[in-house]
Amino acid sequence: MNVWTAGSGRSLIALHGLGGSGRYWHGLARHLVGWRLVAPDLAGFGRSDKPALRYNRSFHLETIKEVVAWTGETPVLLGHSVGAVLAALWAASRPEQVSGLALVAALFPRRGLMPSPALRLAQGNPVARGRVAGGVFRTVWPAVSVAARLTRRFPSGLVSDYGRQSIGARADTMWTTLADLTVIEDLAALAGLSSKWPSLILGAADDRYVGPGDHDRWQNLLPAAEQVIVPAGGHQFLIRTGFEPLAAWINGL
């Protein structure tokens, strides 16, 4: 795994969302005081290896285990979007290895999050899935890349990393974290843990992917969590409006 690090002090592990990479968190690093930011490219994404296997949530949790062990500490864990679900799953399964949890723009798994073509792709034959998705990606990616660079919405390095993702990893990760409803059973272990360590639910009011219902479901699992909703910025509000609300919470721990 490729792991980006910055700063020194207590360890903070930050997990990116679909298509992202550890470089997603570069904007956070400059706001932190007394923290070592550890931001891996999840397996199959960014500059990390992309082995030909199934990228289910169990596999991702095993790779997160290695990152946690590498820090030699009990870190604060945070995640954005799908990365938030993985962070929550880690905290639910290993609460003694977490000292804080922040969920940013966190979708709550439910039926209908993935459109049926994507669902069939994720569940289908891996070889066929790779061929079909690869063709679509190679057709669409150049336009997406150019548009992202021209609009200057995202750092160029992050845009470049988006183009390095494995389509198999993207499809498997989407399915096993968002649309496979057994993930809700795994997350149920969070109940009763919100008083064990500080936790945060952070989102944007105009996020078209994550709405009040998602925030409420996470709050039901983590009733003691602080909830902060910024007025604007969409699903990528951290990059578009700055990382200050998240950094303020982290620096206050």
C-alpha cells in the first residue's frame, strides 16, 4: 500500500472515498497541530497495488489493520464517503484499537444506493466485469479528467490518482460497503460505543448524495457523537470550502 504521511505527534488515519487517494487529505495536514496524518491509498486505488482479487470490505479491513499496526499506536480514525463506512466498520469490529472516530459525508448503506447496472456489474463475473467497466472507464475518463482540471475543483495530483483506480476495486468496494445490506449488521456493533471515545458526524446541507436521513442513522448508532452540518459545499465540501471544521474537532481532542 502507498501511504502518505505528514506532521508529527499522535497518529490520525484518514481513509479516502471512491476514486480518491491519500492525497485527498493534503488540505487537512496544514491545519493540524500535534498530529501525524497517515493517509493510505486503499488497495486498488491511487498508487497502491491492484492485485486481481475481490475487494470486499473484509479485505479492506485487513489492509487497514496493517496500517494501524504500522503506526504502533491506537489512532483516531476518520473517513470520507465510502472511507467513512470503512472507518466505522473498523471501529465497530475493533473498538479497543480506536481512540476517536470522525465520519465525513458518510452515506449510510441501504437498498437503492447503487443503480441496477452497477449492481449487476459488481455481482457478475470478474473477468466480464473488468472488460465492460474498463471499456466504459477508458471512454469516459479523458472527459472527466479534462473537466476536473479545467474547473480547478480538485488538486491535479488527486485527479491523476483518480485515473489510477482499479475498476474491479471500485465496483467491489461500492457493493460490499453500500449496497450489501449485511454491512448494516456489522455496523450494529457501534451501538453503545459512542461514549467510549470521541466521535464526529460531519456533513454538508447541500450534499446530494448524503442527506439528513443518513446523518440520523449514524446518530442512532453513535448517539454521543457531535454532529456538525456546514451550509454548503456538496459531497466534496472539505476540498471546496476547506478542512477547518474537521481540523478544529481533531485539534480539540
